[in-house]
Amino acid sequence: MASEPIRLSRSTTREGREKAIFEAARSVFAEFGFKGATTAEIAKRAEIPKANLHYYFPTKEALYRAVTEDVLTAWLEAASSFDESADPQEAIAAYIGAKMDMARADPIGSRIWASEILRGAPVIGDFLETTLLDWIKSRETIIRRWIKAGKLVPMEPRYFFYMIWATTQHYADFEGQMVALNGGKPLSNAQFEKAKAQVIETLLRGVLPAET
């Protein structure tokens, strides 16, 4: 089913126009991928002239980078719990919970990101090699400090993050599969909260020291 155009009034502000373009771009990139998406279709869904779109975003690549970087920035900010809590159980649980909530709230963003990575990250590879790499190194330092203090079992922190990402983003990227296995209906709020609690409990159980 085609997405509905994003309605704009004549009094819409610059910020409002940029937001409308951004949301239209997200829907088009999610539907067609970077290669299949066109600025003409994005402008159509945002209900603005194509020339206006290029005033805010000169190229399709510039708009695509803005969309994908916005997704990653939100994901990185979800890990603020690592800086705010000295308790690894609390910090990790909060991060996993936040990633689950984001997968449910913004499945389109997750799918755009997955599509880009599956293509080998040709547009945002530099972002991965700088921003994301710096971020994961800083989180690894915290995890290793907790391991040294005996608060977590010995492990490779980076692989643990891969597990978190794979599990939480499944609830966005493979939503159709879950709907099919759930009687043709999306997970209810109660089902999702139960799933989130189980993911948190299961992942934590694998890294917390056994009680003595």
C-alpha cells in the first residue's frame, strides 16, 4: 500500500518543511532502498516541488546520509545509561530496554539501516569507521572495567553488543515474520513488554556472575 503524502500548509515553517521532507524520505528509502528511491517520489510524498527539496538537501545522497545518521545517533544516545550508572546490571538492562523500545517505535529507521549495511554501507561507511567505532571503543572500556571489578563475567564486549543489536533490531527488521507467527497480528503492548523483559533477563543472565 502506498504511503499517504505528508500534508504541508502554506504557513509551514522551514523546520516543518525539513521535517516533512525527512519523514517522506524515510518512507521512500524504507520502501525502495537507496538505489530505487528518487527525489521526485520523496518530493511527491512531501507535497512540495522537487526544486524545494533540493534547496534543503542538494542530493539524494545528502538526504540519505541525514536519515541514516539520525538513526545511528538515536541508537548511540540510547546507551547513555553506561555513563549514568555504575551498576552494570542497571546500565545494560536500560540500554537493551531502550533499543527494544526504539525498534518498536521506529521500525522504518531500523530497516533503512539494515538495508544500508546489507549493501556494504557504501554511503555511510565513513560514519561507521569514525563515529560508531569511537562509540563502541568507549563502551568496551566501561565493560572491561566492570569485568575487572568482578561485576561481569569475562567476555569480549564487542561481541556482546553484536548480540544486543541483533536481538533488539529483530523486532523491527523481522516484524512481518512475528506477525505471521502471531496469528496475523502485531505483538500487543503486553506481548511486547513480556518479550522485552525476557530479552533483558536472558542477555543479563549470560554476563552476570553467578551468585555465591
